Amino acid sequence: MDEQLKAIGDRIRSALPAGMSQGELARRVGMPADAMSRAMNAKRGFSAAELTEIGGVLGLSLHWLVTGQPDPFALRVAARHAFDRVTRERFNRGARDDEPIVKLVARVYGEAFPDGIPASPSLSRDPAAVRDLLGDGFVRDFSKRIEISLGVDVVRVPRLSTDYSLTIGPRNVIVLATDQWWFRSNWSLAHELGHLALGHHLDEGGSNDEQENDADGFASELLLPRNAVLAKSWEDMSVEDLARFVWEAGVSTPALRTRLAYLHPRVSSEITEALELSTPKLLRAGAEAIGDGFAGASAISERKQEAAVRRWPADLVAALTDQVEAGNADPQLLADVLDIDVDEMDFPEPPSEEEAAAHYAEMISGSLGE
């Protein structure tokens, strides 16, 4: 008996859900029952197409079915869901349209690191510990701080309907839609970081509502920590002070309004009224007192531009470029990442036969001289 074929059958058998027979599995993947039985008992091999179908039905990777090892390029996804206040349900209506973009991101990592994607460090589940690692004023360059301090990559791409966090093999990645509303982008970064820190990509049993609420709780404590919020005198605060707080926290007025409602500090009627303004209107209201260098038009414009521009981690782009130049990756993929026409890319010309021969002779001469 072929031990490898037997091991594949054993893995499939161990993964069958309660109540699903081999015959039912065969029906779902379009195999004759006899062929399924013989393959499960190592009397014939499964084809790659059959294993792919089986993996799709059982939620298993082809890599694990064949090797019994975790897939080093496995893609797991969590998304920021909108909340319907009428139905009280969360939803992601753009998931189907977003799927090709998410898979493109995963493909970039796979082709950039064909020998294995570098692992991200483990993340603390404690927002306070994460905030300490990010350092003071982290919202100003949130994406960069997340990459440098936490080892989580941040990608920004257009045409996404919402924001995502991924694990691609052992790598933690946050994928954001390009969006001029920087305060929304900051919240998405904190929210998706919460999904990663809380292990939601590995928790197959957690409900969507529970995970979204927990990720929002993580984001709240990261961006608007309880102690910092309650330390403020919301009864004596001016509108200019409120604008300064919103700017420094990097959040929206609805986010702060929700946080204050949860923590229940005493808030003056003036601040309650100001919190009903949109974030841009609040910042404009306080701009004269705050000054252009703090949250004036130029500073706000800078934050908008950064949030609205596509972004790929520099190390990832460098690795993909190396693979393309070596002939191991698709140049069109790199062109898509760089947002240029593939014909505009400039790659070094391969050496001629004469140049290669001269270089080889030089190497030999040098080694003999030593």
C-alpha cells in the first residue's frame, strides 16, 4: 500500500464533518462513489483537480491535503463590516467584488517570496501594550509605525469597498481602500489591527458580530484610551480644545461621540453640539485658534493625500522586483503594483555571451591569483 496515498485518505477522513459520509463527499465533488472509496483506501490516487474540489468542500488547503503541513501561503481574511442600524446586522456587500483585489495582494506576496513569506512577530492582545510600542503621536504616521514597530504590513489600493486584514502564511497584512477621509482610515487600521491581535483569522468558531465588536473595542482603547478620555474636562472644554483633541487622536467626531456615550463623562452642551458637526467642519471651526501648522488647511490636506494614495510596503516591492528581474515573477504583476504600464518598466539587459565569458574569465583569474 502506498503510504502517501493512505495518509491523504486518512487526512480527508479525519476532516469529514459529522454526518457527512464518503458517498456524500463524492457526490459534492462530482466523483463516482466507487472512485472515492478506492482513493480513500489508497487503491488509486486522487487527481489534483479532485483534491482541489475536496479542499473546497471541506475548507482545507491543497497543500495540507497532500503534505499534512500548514500551507505557507495560506490566505485568511477578515473584513471591516458595516452596521445596519435598522436590522442590527453587520454586512459586507462588496465582498465578491473585493475578492480579486484581495487575491492579487496574496499573489504579490507569493511571487515576491517564493521560498517562504517572512513571518510577522506575534502581537499583544492588549491595546495599551500595542500603543506603547507604537509610541507617542503614532496616528500621524500610523501605517509606517505599524510596519516598523509591529511588523504588520499596510497596503492601500483603490476600488476596495471596505478594509481588510489578512494572514498570508505567517505574515500579517492590513489592506485599506484609498480614501481621503484619513480619520476613517485610522479607525480601519486600528480595527483591522484588532482582528490580527485577537487572532480572529484563526478563530473559525467566532461569530461575525462578536469579532467585529471585539475589534471595535480594541480600536477604541488604542485610539481613545479610557484613562486619556476620562482625564479630560469635557464640561469646561472649548470647541477649539475639542478640535485639537480630535486632531491629535486622529479620529472622527462620530467615533469620539460613541466613545463618550460609552464612558459617560459629564459633557457640556456646547461640546455635545460641536460633536454633531462632521469632522472637517469641527476642524475648520477650530482652525483659527489652533493655527495652520497644527490642523490648518495644509496639514489636513497632507493627511488626506496620504490616505488617498496607493501604498505597498517597500520591502515587498523590492523583493518582487528582484524576482521579476530574475525571470521568476510576472512583470505585469509588478506593473500593477507600481501602477504603470508594463512597457514602461526598465529592467537591466542580460549580459551578452562575450560579456558573460569575460566576466567568468575575470572570476577564474581572480580566484587563481589568490
